[in-house]
Amino acid sequence: MRNLLVGMGLVMASLVHAQETALDGIQFSLQFTNNYFNTSLVNGKIAVQNSIPAYMAVLVDNDNRDLAVWQPFNSNFTANLGPNMGRHEMWIGVRGQPSDVQPNWQWKRLFLLHPPVLVITNPVANVVSQPIIQIYGYCQESLASISYDISNAVGVVTDQPCEVTDRYYDTNVEDFTTNYFECLDVPLQNGFNVITIHAADLAGNTTTTNFNFTLDYSSKTNPPVVQIIWPQAGAQIGDSTFTCRGWINDPTARVTTQLVFTNANSNLFWGGIYTNVYAGATDRNGNFWLENLPMHAGTNVFTITVTDAVGNTSKTNISVVQSTLVLTVNPVTPDSQLWQPTVNLTGTISDPTYAVWVNGMKGHNNGNGTWSANNVPNNNGGAASFTATAYAPNEQQPDGSFGN
């Protein structure tokens, strides 16, 4: 992305050059190794396309050409951007002999940058109680690279990846300035941890900044908070498997569930009551999923257990019923569609009289055992989630209507 944006800047500059070049006189172009510099003295090159130039002039941050000081032409020149950081406008004039020959001018925008200054916005405190943290921050100029090292009682790990996630385009300077970055899933050890972030800007300036975080479990005295999003207790599920979704206030906690089943044929050696344990997955915001949980006829009881790093535990019991109506959602193919704000979905349904809704959007029961729904809104976050609900003909639907 960075190379593309710089390339765009060069294209824009070349268009301006073309507008500023007169139809007669000496034709030339300006060449710089970069548009970004870490020193006031910058070197450039003038490539002449016709004739032989005799004189040249350089104006910085002043386009009053009457103030130009003409000097003997030098294709490899050095100009002074001055002491001020930020954007600078440079005008280069070239003319031949005699002195009254009309000069041609070209313009270039250059940037003088100081070493990047890194600001951490999250975590807001340097004492934390979770063994994995997400580091977010910003820098008020564009970055060419960023990484981090971590040092603690266990040892030192270097050159870990950080990513620039967004750039702010400043219309006043007509360039990208503030960069927002993240260092994800940074593991901490008990006690003192030093996070060293290395950053380089587009001018080659480098910065190394230390941020200290102390992992202290003394405040973790309460069990994790658990919220079940779907299914709700007593829900009727029309498939042989389902996914339980929820949220916990500690993304580093471990989520599991136990499903208890009773085999009706107790004469067999595997008959009686048995329990299966399934592990869940949690994202960085605390959203969790327990996928492919099996459904059996009748009532299914499962217990969700959440355990944090020091052993505090929360348990939530949920009962759901396998519905006689079969309702399924087909996989989305290709899965690249899941990055879009809306998705077209299909699935199966065993009763042609039921209406189907998905994520608040009414679908169409095709009457042949299938259903479809177009432009279904995707949820925000890192995982796509769709909940299909079937309504009987006598049930009022979310829009107040009845029937399919």
C-alpha cells in the first residue's frame, strides 16, 4: 500500500510538471531518489530533453520568480529545504543564453521528516491482568516499517510483526500523515515486561521506543463474566449440529462446553448417560464460538465453562430442543464474499409453509425444500455470523407480517 501511494504522488507530480512546462524553451524533468528527506540539504538531478541550458534557479517555499537568483547550470544540484519539518514546495527554473531568454519552471513537493514519535493508546495502563495484550497506537507521519521485541524473565524475543492498519490523509499538506498501528497477541510473563518497538519512516529515520507492562494477577479475584448470545435457553434448533455464540470479559480465558446425553438403549454396553467436552474459540474482543455441537432428539443440556489464567471459573447451563422442522444454512462460496457488507445465502427447509429470516432480512421459501435470502447484512467484527429463523404461518414475523 505504501509503495502504491508514493507512486501516486509521483504521478501527480509529473502531471503538474507537464502543466508548468512551456511549449517552447528548454524541456527538462526533475529527479529525486525520494520525496521524503531527513536532512535539510537535498540532492536532485535535472534531465534536459532538448537544447543546452546555461542557467538555473531554485526557489523553496516561495513561487515569486522575480526573486530568483540565477546561477550557472548544474544538472546535479543541492537545495536547502530550511529548518522546518513538514511539506516544502520547490520550484526549479532553467534557461539558456542570453539572459533575456524565457525560462521554463518545474515544481516539486518534498517532505522533511523528523524521527517518528510513537504513541500507545492501548493498553491505557502499564499494569495488566491478562497474559496476552493487544497494543494499539499511532505515529503522526507515514511509516515504512514497524516491529517489536519483548524482554521478560523468560528471555528475549525479537523482530515480532506489527502492522499499519490505517492512514490519515491530510488535505492541508496533501499527503498521508498519521499512521495507526497494532501489535497483536503480545504474550506477557508474570512480572515486568519490556516491549521495544522499532519504527522507520519514509525518509529513513528510525526510532526505538520502550514501553513497560507489568503482568499482575492480584486483581483477578472474580470469575469471568459470560453472556450467551445464541442460542437462548429453550430455543428449538432445526439441524443436527449448531454453533453456540457468546461473549466473555476476558479474551484470554479458556472456553469449553459439556454436553450430556442419555442413550435410550441401556441394554447396550455404551448405554446410559455420557458426557462430551468441546473446546471453543475466542477472538480479541471476547466473542467466542463453540462450533459443531451435536443435537439429539428432544432436550439437549450443555454447560459452558470459562476459566481464566489463574483458575477463576464461571459456569452457565443452557437447554435447547431439537426441532422437528429441519432448517440449515449452506456454506458461503467462495468464502471471500464474507468480507463484503452483505451476502446472498441459501439453505434447506423441510416445510414449504414457513417463512425464513436471516440476520433481520426476510428470505424466500422456494417451496421445494430450499430457501434463499439476498443482501443479508454481515455482522461487524472478525468473523461472519448468520442466524436463520423459521416462522410458522400463524406466527408474527419481525416486520409484523404472517406467512411466507
